[in-house]
Amino acid sequence: MGAQLRVYRQKIKSAQTTKKITRAMELISASRINKAQQRVAASTPYSRAVTRAVSAVATFSNVDHPLTTEPARIDRAAVVIFTSDRGLAGAFSSNVLKEAEQLTNLLKEQGKEVVYYLVGRKAVAYFGFRRRAFTRSWIGGTDLPQFGTAKEIADAVVEAFNTDYKDGGVDEIHLVSNRFISMIAQVPEVVRLLPLEIVEGVEAPADSQVYPLYEFEPDVNKVLDALLPVYIESRIYNAMLQSAASEHAARQKAMKSATDNADKLIKNYTRLSNAARQSEITQQISEIVGGADALSTAGNED
């Protein structure tokens, strides 16, 4: 009984230590999620505005630009995967990796070769464990994205897009990341970044909606050359911010669940410890009473 009691007390102590760690991580994520949400809210309108501007220029310019023109044949596609640097965030990274695997299977079924650009240590570890090749990776700072990192990623994918297929270039680029919806829901999504998908000018305007007339200075190609890098950088940076907000929300939810589980373990082990202690005390009392009875019987015989 004494050994069993010591085991229960050790388990209670371990659960209490785990609870302190998970509770601290929950509070840290809760303190960071508000700032992450504010950064997403500040970035999203700008990203949408740039996308509309680029789409409008591409729609009303009637010019073939390499970044907006659908190639006749797509042989190689690039997939940029956004995960986290740290774990303990539930299924945050695994959901993105599963979505990337589904996209990979779809692209390969279409006869396309797939190359990968990885963001976050979890993606790098996933590919390293499976000994799968990737073109380039970026690690560090996934919970607090910097625009400089987004620019590096944008420069790398645009350079690959502008390179000929025979020289190792790609024909299209996809982003796979988590989109922040709420503190409860974070949804993995796939966005085709390049070639640009036109979102304006496809349908005829309604009677109450008249599209403006555009005049390009100095010419359309130079306008697109100036707008498209901004568009790509803003979309990638927004994806990184969405991923960071989703990571904090997922980690807070996971750590809250872990803290609740630690509480349950502490209560269960405390109950078992009390039962073991009660059994030990009962056994000790029984031994004392039995010994006293034996002594009394021996004295009466004498």
C-alpha cells in the first residue's frame, strides 16, 4: 500500500507540473492572439484592394503579360506550405500538410511536376522525415511574421515563375495555409497565386454598377510590372499573418484542453491516493487490534 501511495503522489505532482506549463502557454497565446488579429484585420483590406487593382488592370488592358497570361501548358507547379515553428498547437500544422498532400495528388493526376517551398520547422521536419526534396525553406518567426520574410518568399517564387521550365522554372504557384475565421475555427485553404486569376470584369456590370475607364501611364506593361510584385508580396504576407493568428488560436485551444485534462488527472489520482491511504490506515488499525487481541489471549492463558 505504501508503494502504491507513493506512485499516486508522484503522478499527482507530475500532473500539477504539466498543468502549470500548459496554463502558462495558454495565457501566452491568449495575450498574443489579439495583436495577431489586429495585424490580420489591418492587412486584409490592403491585400484585397491590391488584388482588385491588379485584376482590373489585367482585365481592361488587353495585353499579354507573363504573370497574368495562362500558359498553354503547365508542366511544373510550385506549392508554398505555411506551417508553424513550434508544436503543441493541436492539428494546426497537420491540417495544412494534409491539404498540401491532397493538392499534390491532384496536380500529379493532371500530369504536373510539383516542387515545394516550405515555411516553418514543422513542414521542414515533415519533409525531412520522409526524405522528400524541397526547393527552399524559411524557419523562425512564424508566430510573429515579418514583411522582409514575405518579400524573400515572393522574390523566390517570382524568380522561379519567370524562369523557363527547362531551366528549372515553374508554370504556376499555389499557397497552402490556414485561414483565421474565429478563435474556434481555422480552415486550411489553397490559393493559386500565379498566374493571376481574374476576379473583376468577368461578368457584365449591373445597371447600378459601372466600371471606371482606365488610362495607363506610361504603359500597361510598366503598370503591371510595378503592381504585380506588390500584389504577390501582400498576398504572401497576408497568408503569413492569417497563419500566425490561426497558430495562436489553435495553441490556446490545445493548451486549454491540456489544462482541463491535467485537472481531471489530478482529481482522479487524488481520489485514488485517498482510497489507498484509507486502505493503509485500515490495515494498520487491523494489525494493531489483531496484535492486542493476541497479547490479551496469551495473558489469559498464562
